[in-house]
Amino acid sequence: MQKFSGFELFRRALGGHKSWQPQWRNPEPKAEYDVVIVGAGGHGLACAYYLAKEHGITNVAVIERGWLGGGNTGRNTTIVRSNYLFDESAALYEHAVKLWEGLSQDLNYNVMYSARGVLMLAHNHHDEISFKRHVHANRLNGVDNEWLNAEQVKEFCPPLNIKSMRYPIIGGALQRRGGTARHDAVAWGFARAADSRGVDIIQNCEVKGIRRGPDGAVEGVETSRGFIRAKKVGVSAAGHTSVVMAMAGLRMPLESYPLQALVSEPVKPAFPTVVMSNTIHAYISQSDKGEMVIGAGTDAYTSYSQRGALHIAAHTLDAICELVPQFRRLRMLRNWGGIVDVTPDRSPIIAKTPVPGLYVNCGWGTGGFKATPGSGHVFAHTIARDAPHAINAPFTLERFRDGFLIDEAAAAAVAH
Amino acid sequence: MTNRFRTASGGRIDRAAPLSFRFDGQTFSGFSGDTLASALLANGVHLVGRSFKYHRPRGFLSAGSDEPNALVNVFRDAARAAPNLRATQVEIHEGLKASSQNRWPSLAFDAGAVNDLASPFLPSGFYYKTFMWPAGAWKRFYEPKIRAMAGLGVAPTLPDPDRYTQNHAHCDVLVVGAGPAGLAAALAAAESGATVILCDEQAELGGSLLSEVSATIEGRPATEWLADTLANLKGRDNVTLLPRTTAFGYYPHNLIALAERVTDHLAAPAAGLPRERMWQVRAKEVVIAAGALERPLVFPDNDRPGVLLADSARTYANRYGARVSERAVIFTACDAGYRAALDLKAAGITIAAIADLRTEVSGELPARALAAGIDVRPSTVVVGTRGRLRVASALLAKAKGGEVGPTETVPCDTVLMSGGFTPSVHLFSQSRGKLVWDGAAGAYLPGTSVERERSAGACRGIYGLQRVLEDGYAQGEAAAIASRDYASPARGATPAPAVSSRAFPASAEDLGTAGFIGATPHGRNPALAKAFVDWQNDVTSKDILLATREGMRSIEHVKRYTTTGMATDQGKTSNMNTLGIVSEALDTPVPQIGLTTFRPPFTPTTFGLFAGAARGDVFDPVRNTAIHGWAAEQGAAFEDVGNWKRAHYFPRAGEDMHAAVARECKAVRASVGLFDASTLGKIEIVGPDAAEFMNRMYTNAWAKLEPGRLRYGVMLREDGFVMDDGVVGRMAADRFHVTTTTGGAPRVLAHMEDYLQTEWPDLDVWLTSTTEQWSVIAVQGPKAREVIAPLIEGIDLSREAFPHMSVREGRICGVPTRLFSVSFTGELGFEINVPSAYGRAVWEAVYAAGERFGITPYGTETMHVLRAEKGYIIVGQETDGTATPDDANLGWAVGKAKKDFVGKRSLIRESMSAPDRRQLVGLKTTDPQVVLEEGAQIVADPSVPVPVPMLGFVTSSYHSAVLGRSIALAMVKGGRARIGQKLMVPMPAHAIEVEVVEPIFYDPKGERLNG
Amino acid sequence: MVESPSVITPLAAANPLTALAAVSRDIAAARLAALGDAARLAFRGREAAIGPAGEAFGVALPREACRFNAANGRFAFWLGPDEWLLLVPDAEPAPLFAAIEAATSGLPHSLVDVSARSVGIEVAGEKAAFVLNQGNPLDLSLGAFPVGMCTRTLFHKAEIVLVRHAPDVFHLDVWRSFAPYVWELLEDARRELA
Amino acid sequence: MLIITCPWCGARPETEFRYGGEAHIARPADPSALTDQEWADFLYNRTNPKGLHAERWRHIHGCGRYFNALRDTVSDFLVTTYKAGEPRPENSRPDVEGSGR
């Protein structure tokens, strides 16, 4: 792998940057791999990277219908945090944050992880109790998260309007180690690092079927570029997971919804942190380029259309304009949609399936980006060992049968 | 400054209406009808901005909404500042103030321009390759520096005082774009009787016709035809004309969002006008007549101020009477360069030379240029420009078969370029229509439509004024016809190609479809030459080649890696040339490279426009009870509970919340209190099968509840977790008065309707929300009966006749009431339901009747304390969506004998009876004065290292004035078996010892309920 | 079933719009008015009960979707295939309730007094539809929303029953606590017409 | 904002409706007879097809009725709507792939 560094950049500049090599190959698929990962998003690429790096499994293909990183990895609002309530979730996301903190160096690719802080706003007493419950639980789990009163919120994020609004801000929960990362760089960094360890990333290759043997076990995948044999297939197909899993005859506890995001025109630094308000449904941060990056809600109905409705974006922006009324004259530059797969308890599934040799990593809903390295890491473990890592052991498919849900949303969302 | 670069006459500006405006602190003059761009050009100003990355000096590139360079901040006052507006779209008015951006200390001398010197080390994607060491330095050091350099304008710092409104509109035919195609389409549709909306982003309707000086239509000068046509349209009741209105988004089912700029162009807007208005147009049929955009040429130094699009220069001269130059070199790949040359020459500009990329130069326009004595040079390219803040000369060279000859320096003050035209397919693509590469036209054109939409004119590759007019007319007519049998948004059978029923004889220059995409040859040292593809984001052809070299093969990868096409013009000037360069680099035909997706908005659209009227108090409804006014007059503090404002507590002078709550609590326990419970959800369930329905929806058994009695009901979701609770009164055999939590009311009603309509439609029962029918006045305390007795008619209030948990109908103060004997405080209590129109009047009567007992109004905080003292749960506080009835000590309310109810099956899953489930308990701190924090966690041993195993958490915690100590409710793993145990509540600084107790702190036997 | 008493109550009924209406400007293009008290009954029922209910009310319950019938100052609004809002301005609900209950006794139905649940707002004038369309997404042209039409729908975030009594006269029936919100947004929508 | 044709009120904007998830998943007549897995299938597992989807909508801010729709989840166009209780109609749009079961 060509090393990336300031010195290399300088050295190659003298040669007019002619000597840079492709960051990853564009290989033809081989007839057989040890592991085929379906989906070259951040999660799938990270899984391939850790399979190679941590488990020595390098005969791996990541197959992708379109171009790598082109799904939710390249469409999300790049928020990273780990201040989840339940022990299971906190462990999973904290595992990811720890990897984020060293990821640029590990991959030799600047993924621009920026611990700008993630501030979640409380607008009523119910929010306050809920956030304090998170803060205390996080502290005991070794996850940073602190309660700020309204004045401290204003001090940490001065652009916020905290008083003259319909639902004044009464405080907030701040995770200082939370922040943002550069989404494309995450996909490209994992792709380049996986490729350099021998992983084949095969783009423009659509899965058409999952072939199972007489014993029911996976034999490989049918693709638009022919049959690829593999004893283990890991599906990391985000919004399309139901479609892929149906090829193996599995019906999933998933529904796919359109999720929108948007950015403003770039302006000089005007917003110092990441702010989320679940109560009035708004997420905002400012990118390195200067754009305000804003997450909107999901549409009400399942869809694969990759676009959302105007009224959803409009409701997001009325909330943003309440939180930061001086941004009312900023302008929306670009608005796009992704497809998110949502489980009944809003927590992911990273698990073996009833089909031997078939593994699935899905159900990340609106929050998959933050887990990218951690999810890839434990999914790789699950595939390599045919058994879950302790961290993802609770995130099974069977929890829906047995009722051991990990319901972060229910724990936070009930009003009285 | 004077308008030295004004033409002597002509143009659509009003020379009788001079205006003055300020740019970067300097006063200039212009005319009504000018844009900021045309007025500055008329004053000889080209330098108006600095580029994003290298801070290179930049001038105007275009005359329209595709402008990437001339972004300015326009401000009426401190709170009305808008960054990043295109000077080419800003209409000037008297006193307008604008400033340039992204420069310090000044536009002419910008310290950031040092980046330009370092540019060899800052190729596309450089930031992915460096700034990684030492770890952590990215956030602390590199990123802040990069951020400070990035960004364009400055965000406003004061709240925007302007209003924005939204309007839903419907029409048979929406026509987007009022150029010749759009005008003809609107005319045809209107003549067919359709209701028509015609919108255009420009201040004046007319599109390219506004820049015509010599064309004729139907025997008249084009501008005359335009005036007649507009007058015709304006005179029709079925036509709405919307200038200054951009169709920015094409949403599913023919919902087109338009942004109308209402006041920005006015010096003194009327007070009632919104700044902008969003039209959400639902059109049966849409005609897109968006025209085409002139393409720049990618050659070295093509970003120097003074390098413009040729047709834009023509627009400045013909439409605005502004000469961009005294001496121009024209670099063209099509006949548009010649048309511009001829018009500009007529406007008094010297044309130094026309460099034509093409080898063969023939046709009418080149012939006219030659005849006019213009130096026409085929097979010639511009390989560079010279000058500091403005073009001073152009370097021309012969180019044949890839070989570039020696350069010649041609003095000039502008270089005007034309690479041909790119059809504006943005809206079509947003509609999900499929784009098809047309090799002959060298462009992506609309293919199969998905929505009920059709394109007309240049945006579908049809050029030539007569053909465009006739195509517009044909599409407009076809759209009107198609709208007549509209049944649903789904597109019907593919319509036959539309043929115009009317001829539009027109004379105008035919430009053909020639053009060029990619980078033109230059023969200079590729390492040093900078040929810009994306002006604003400083992406050069070199950057795109680097991306392809590094393995970025998909156009999306190239775009994201280089940021080309991601500037505020969203690739309007850059996309096609990027494709051309990638195509050549990868030796792959353009259609195989792919195309980046066009996304809304077409041009940047104000946030406030989306927010509309939803701000402040009407951001969400403020729901007040009928009694709210009384509470407000008493100085109550309110809290938000869902949309409702509820009285939180009633402080007296000098009291804080704790003092007020302590007083209120004591008053209720000692005498009597008054509480507004009107926000509770209420549902009237009526019909012969009402009891059966209740049996299925609630865990409890209802069949044996007698009319006149109340019962506490628990409702589960189908997954077995507590969803809601409330007291239910049986008014008659077939009528239940159900109450729900305040926030749960709509959810519960929807949940019930779902089951009733879709699972049990055979049940004869109906649900009616009565939340707002009834005001609910809770009178609680040992004196409650005495307070209300004198006001009540028709109800025997004696304990025997009206026991606890009963309901009677009668009158209070003459008003019909449903009187509940019910308590959420543990005291004797009543809840008076009266029609809400009388809520306040009855409340005031009860208050007056209670004054001799010191009746005390209390708020939600006191209500919470009182119920916690009794261990009554609040759904959503003690339960959190993961609690079963048993977890919440409500196992008694589950009808064990019932065969089925919603949620029953889920309760028998193994996990639902696991021994370590969290259960409701009480907590008493060892130090009675310590009040636990709600949300605090409970552990056995706080001294173990993290992760510390957690047993549960505090759900409710208060100081109880009556008990003189703190009390708390909590959910604790295996909690009921832990009663008597000591546990710890660890806080950041210390841990608090607590004892697990029964969740009831006051009057455990319930003796006070009966008064 | 316990009947509601029919005596006139000594206490005055309150309307949440009184204060707002008192300071409202007269704008001829779109006049706003808070309507007075009315008896309102929600009637639901099976086929057999529909005819008798209408007869007892004095106005046949319309069977065409989204239409209302009126006679002698009484209105029957179709709200759903088995749901009607029966409205009589300036009347007491109790006698109406009793009469309909008597006529539908034994027939599967539900009758609920919702007189105080909502209040009425009139929007009238040549720009009435324009004002309503700032918060309501329906096509309010006379062809699509003719005189005689009624429907539950939305005004911004509030549910309303929207009725067209004349080409330029609309009535909104709004739940009581949402009425000030609707009123303020109607005022906002007409600001530019002043 | 989609246009949805309510079987009673006609074509109306989406904001008047509430989505109700996959249609034709009847609540079992006797839940207690089901295994945990069968119950979980009812509660949680969904077809989630890319293509035609039979789904429930309620005209909550209109006539209040639940009804069903066939919608193409790729284009979001509705093929038809039909009253609750009626069987799923045959696909009348051969251009839309029906992967729903």
C-alpha cells in the first residue's frame, strides 16, 4: 500500500502527482472465496478489513451492486457517539468510538474524526429524566456523557436559541468524545486498507441469489457477474437486507424507510458542535467545508425510492429555524435520501442466521454510521469464528422470538 | 462612479429610473431593471469574489442562476443579511447594500491567496492523505485551520425578522420556465381551457427572448411578441404568472415546489408582505421548459476575472445595456460565439479575434462575422490568459489533431467562451425520469417520463426559435389535453409525440447543436497550467485526472473525491466537462461513466421558506385548557406536556417551586385542593359490544363492572409492554367513559381504532374522542365533599350512595356533569367533568365554595408528589415502554381468566417472567433529607471498576412535606425480593445509601380514601 | 342512558377565541369570525340506525361522501361512511340527544355529545381559499371543493372540519384547544391582504 | 407528499393519512395456540418487498377509515387502493414487479 503522509504528498507534488497509484484495485471476481460480503458500504468494507487484519482471512470478496460507499455510508449526517442507555448498546457503540479514535492512523487515511461533542437537547421534564438516566448509566459504564443546564448548553453552543421558542431548552446531555467523521473517507479508507491486504472489492456486481446446498448451508452467491462460491456469506446490505435475505428464504424483522438529509450552502464557522433534538426532530452540525449538515426524519411509509417528501424536510427546517433562528436566511443547497432498515426495537442485528454459513449485519436504522468500525469488527469476529463476539452476542435475531429486546427508543420516547 | 460601460441605448433597464447602491462600501449607480451584476459591469467592475480553496480572484462567469463566482452578501440591516447570493440574480433597488465574501482584508488583496501558491501541494483529496499525525492533532489543530479557510459567506448572527409563507396551489398545467417554449406552452394550455401556472426564476418573464435584439416572431420583433403574449396570458382568468419564482424541487406525484422572491427587490416592502413565498403546486400535468445553459470551456487560466460565457456577455449588452468589455477575445466551439460577437460588436465592443476550436467553420453566423471584419481563426484555442485581477491578454495557438502550435498574445480585457449548450434536465431528473445520452446532440436528454410531465424546447435538445416555439405550443396543448382525463398521479399510456397545431414563423440565428465537452488542448506544462472545471470549488482538470489515476472510476467517486459539481451551482457549469475529462482519461464513452444524480433544490433555497409560518408560538399548537386563563391570572408556572401547557405550581409571593409544592401538598392532605385534570385523554366507547371491546383492549375484565362504577384500566401493546392506563367509568351497559394519559390520548384512540376496524369490524361499538368535550376539575382532600356538596344537584354524595370509584350524572351549578369519585392523591376525591365551555365558570364556583376551607389550587408537581407518596405510577415515568404490568406492580389488573386481550400472548414468553426483570419498588434514603436525582442508577457496590453492574434506576423522587423526608420510586432488578435491602445510588462525587421499601409511603391501608 | 338535563344553565359559556376575535382587523378580502355556540352530536352507527337518526334530527344524513345536508338551520355533515356530525347553531344538545336516542333505541349506534369539544370559525371573502390554502393542502377550487362539501382535513398541524357554505364562505370546526393556533395562523395568512 | 386515493373520500394528500404497515397480517384467532416463533413472525417479521407492497393506510384526518393499498416501493406510485377486509387485488400494473407475497 502506498503510504499517505504529508511528506509523500510533498514528494509526489514535485512530480505533478503522476505517481499516485489506484487506492484499490478493480478486480474480476474469482470463482471462489472463503468469505463473500454482500454490500461495500462502510460496515461491509470494515468487516472485510478486520477479517483480513484480525483473523487472517484474506480470501474475501466484497461485492457491491453500485459503487463502494454509495449507500447510506455516503448519505448520512456522520454523527458519532456512544452515549446509549442500555449496557448492550453502550458496549457496542463505545467499542466503535474507541476504534474511531485511532482509525485514521490504523487505516493510514484521514477519516477526519472530529470529537466536536454531541449535545442532545432536553426540552421538558421527561427529556431531563431520560437524559439523566443516560448520563448516570453511561458514567457507570465508562462512557462519557454529562448533563448541562440551559446556561451551560448556551455556553457550549452559543448559536443556540434556548429561551424564546415554543419548547425552550432546559438542558442537555453532552458527550464530548462524540463528534463527526468524513463519511466518504471512511469507506475509501477501509476499502484501500482491505484491498491492500488482498480483499477483492467488486463493484457493479449485483447479488441475484443465494445458493444453498442440500443440507441447507450456503454454497455461494449468484451475481450479475456469475456464480461466486463461498462457504460463508455475510450480508451487510443496509436498506436492501430484506431483499437479499429473501433470496435465502428468510423473512426478517425489518422495514426499510426513506431517510433524508440536507446541507446548506457553505458559510464560515458558525456552529461549533453537533446538536440533536429528539423532541423537535432536528440534528445539525457544520462540516469542515462550512455546510450545515442537517438530518431530517424518515418518511412514514416503507420505500426503496431513496427520496423523501417535501413536508418531512420542511418540518426539519422549522425545527432548525427554532433552534438557530439566525440560520433562517441560510439556504438549502442539496437534499437527498437514503434507505434505512429498521428493526422493531430500533437496535441492530449482528448475528448468525438459521441458514448455516449465512450471517447478517443489519437494522441500524438512522444510526449506523457511528458504529461502522465497531460493527465491522464484531461482524468479522462472528463470521470468522462462527460465533458472536461478546459485544454483539445480545444482538441476535432470536431476541425477537424470546422477547429480550434492546429497546432504546421505547426507553426514551414515551411521553406522559 | 459613472456607468462608463453602458451602451448608449437599448436594453430593458429603465434609464429614467437611476438608482444608487453600495458594493464593498463604495457607492455605484445603476438603473431599475439592473441586476447587481449588470450594474457593476456597467461600472467596469469585474472582480467580485474569491474562490473557495485557493482564494483566486474571480469575476462574473455568467448572467444567471448558474453563476459560480459572483457570490455576495446582501444586507438590508444587521438582521437581514443573506450570504452567498448570486450577484447575477440580485435585483438592485435604491440603497441596496452588498459585499464580497471569502476575502481578508480586502477583495483586491486577500491574504488567503497564499493558498494559491501552495496549490501544487493541495490537489484534490489532499486532506485524506495527511494531517494524521500526531493523533488528535486533526481536531485540535488542522481542522480549525481548514475550517477557518473554508466556507464562503458569513452566516447571519441575528434572528431573521422577515416572514415566509407557504401556499398550496393546484392547476391543470404547470409550466416551468417562461422562455419561448414555456410561453408557447402556457399559451396553448390556456387556450385549451386548462388552468395554468407559469413560473420563471427571473425578474421578467421571457427567458432568452429578453436578450434578443434582432429576432422576429410572427412578423414582429421578438420583444414585441413577448409583450403581446404576456398581455394575452395576463388577461386570462385561468392563468397565473409567477416571475421571480424558481421551481426548485420536483417531488413525488407531481408536487412541484416553487420559491417566489417577494420583497428582496423592493427598496421599501409593504409591511404585510412575506420575504419569500413557497408555492406547493400540485399539477395534473407539468411542462418543463427550463432551457439550456451555456457551457464554459476548460482551458488554462480560464478563471481570471474577465473570462465570461459568451452568451452571458450578449445578455449583459442586449438586455441590460452593459458592456462587459472594450476589447474581447472570443473562444468558441459553436456558433454562439459568433452570435455574441456580432451583438457585442454592435454594442460597441471591439472583437479582437474569434478562436474557434472547430476546424471547419461555416454557416451563416461565421459568414456574417467575417463580413463584419472580425478576425475569425479556425482550429484555434486559448491556452492561457494574462493579467492580475483582470484579463489583460489572451494566449492563442493553433491546435490540430492534438498538436498545439506556438502561442500568440492578443491584448484584450475579456475572454468570452462558449462550449455549446447543456439542456437543463435538472427537474426532469428530479422527477425520476430517465436521462438518455444523445450522441448527436452531445447531451443527456429526457428519456422516459415517470411523472405526468413533458419537456419542451431547449431542455430536451430542441433549438432554433421557431422549432422551440412550436415544440412549446405542442407540449402545452398535449398537457392540457392529458389533464382532462386525470384520474391519479400515475402516468397513463405513453402519449403520442405532440405536434404543434399552430405555426410560429420566426427568424433568428440558428446555433445548431455543436459544442465541446472536456478540457481543450493547450500544450502547456500540465503541472503548472490550471484549467478550471468547477470554478467555485477550485477543481481543475488536473484534479479530475488525479482522481481517475487513484482509482475513482464512478462519476460519483470522482465528484466526491474532487468536490467537482458540489459547489453552490451544483455542477451547472461543471458536470458535463467533468464527464468529458473522465471519459477521455478512462477511454470510456460518456454514457458508461454515468451521471451524478440531480437533487433538489435546483438553486439554493432559503431555510425560512421551508419553515414558513411555523415559528415561535405557532411552531406547534399551544393547547390550553378552559381553566388556563384562571391559572395564568393566579401567577401559575406552566410546563409543557406534549402540546399542552399545564399549570406546574402556583407560587405565592416569595415562594420557589419547592415551597409552593410543599404548601400545596400539605393543603390537600389537611383540607382540600383543586387541580385541573382537563388534559387527560377521554374516549367515549359506545355500542352493544362496548364491554366486549374493552375486554379485548385492556388487561382487566369489564363484563362485571356495573354501570355507575369506575375501574382502573391497563392497556398493553401487542408486545406485552404497558402502553397506557386510566380510570374508566361505565356510564351504561353500552357506554364507557375512558380516560387516558395526557400524552397518550391520540395514540390510544388510534390503537383502538386499528383493532376495531381491521381485526374486529364485526363488533357493534364506536369510539369518539371527548378529550376536549370535558373540563376535568379534581377536588381532592378530606374536605372535598363538603366543598362540592352545595353546588351539586341530582346526586347523593353520601359515602354509601356514592362510594369511592363511582360515577354519577347530575348537575353542578346547573351545568350537566359526570361526577367521578376518584383519587390520584390517596385522599377523598372527586373529579368533576363538565362541558369545557363551562370549565372555567364551574372551577371558579368550586374555588369560591372552597374558600372557607382554604381550598388550594395545585399543579402537576404537587400532583406528582401526592401520587408518589401513594405509590401510584405514571405511565411514561415509572414505565418506559419496556415494562410489563407485573414489572409495574400491576399484575393485579391483569384478568388471568381472560382467554385473550391485546398483549396477552407476549406476556408468556420466557423473558417476560425472568427473575432479574426490573420491578417497581420504593426507595428511602438513609439520610431523609437527601432527595435522589430522577434517572440516577442503583447499584449494589459502587466501588467496583467500570463497567459497574447496574440494578435499576430512580423513576420519581421528591421531598415529601407531609412525611418530612424524601421518597423515591424506582425500577430495580428483582426489586420485590430486595425489599429491606440496602443499595447504593452512585453520584459523580459520592454514593447515596438507600433502603428498598414497598412503593407506598403514606396511608398504606388506604383509609383516607373514604374521607 | 342518563339524559342530560335540559334546563338553561345560569353560567355563561366561554369561547377560547373571544379575546382574539375582539382585536382582529377587518380585512374584506378574507374576513375572520368566531362562530357562536352550537349543539354538536357525533353520530355513528350501522345501516339500520342511519335513517331513523336523520328523521329524528330533521335532516337526512347524507350518504354521499364529504357532503352535508341542511334544513331548518340544522346541519348533518358526512365525516365518514358511518359517521356524521350533527350541528345546530345556538341550541342546547340535550333535547336533540334525547330525540335521536329515542328514535334509534335498540339499533346499533353511538351518539355522543361533543358540543363543547370544538368551536367554529368563519373565513369569508374573495381570498378565503387563498388564506386557507396556506395551511391546507386541498384543492379549494369550486370544481374540486364545491359548495355543499365538508371534510375533516388539516390546517397546518391542527385537524379541522372544513365546510364550504358559499363560494367565498368557509366554516372551520376546530377542537377547542387548537382554535387559537388555527386563528393565529389564519391571521398570519391574511396579513398581506390588509 | 403522495396523493392517496381513499376508497371513500377520493384522492387526498398524504398528510391526511397515517401509514399502517404491511397489510393482510391478520391477528391470530387464538394467540395462545402459537409457538413463540409463530408469535414473533406475526409481531415482527415483514415482507418489506422492493416492488409491490400491500399496505394499510388510515385516512386519519379525513373519514378515519383504514383501507389497503398496493404501492410500488421503488417508485412510490400507488397501483390501487381497496377497502379493509377485501382480498389483495391482482397486480394491474405489469410494469411493476411484484415481489410481495
